Amino acid sequence: MYAARVKILVLGANSSTDPKHAGGVTWLEVVREGLEAAHPGKVQFAAAPFTPVGSSAPSYAERKVTESNPDLVIIPAGPYVFSFGFVWKR
């Protein structure tokens, strides 16, 4: 039986995925470790910063998706201003 590897791109891996800003384990690492533990060798993560601001944002996003060629793209939906109030104390 063939076991496919799922390629996941997190488009919007900004300061909340950087350990020096998060002050510890990031949400991206929690998700990555959980999926890799549940499905050893079947998950491949890539991450790219992204802010949906400016006229070049759509072409940048398209370029990153094309470069990564993922099976799944995760775009964090919580805007910075909204999310900051919940994660800054971490």
C-alpha cells in the first residue's frame, strides 16, 4: 500500500511562529509535532510569512504556493490586531 506524504504550507507564518517572539513553543510547532507524532513520515511542513496588504500580496501568495507545491495551504485567519490580545501574554 502506498502511503502518500502530505505537504502543508502555512502562508502567514509571521511573528506568531517565531520562537523569539512567542516566548516559547509556537502554535506552528504544536501543530507540526502533533501531526508528525500521529502520522510519522507522512507530513511535510513549509512556512512563509504573508500579510494580505498591498497590491503585490496576491502575486506574492501565488508565488509562494507555486514554489512550495503543497497539498494543503493554511492561512491563519486571525488578523494581528485581533490575535495579539490573546497571545501576547504567552
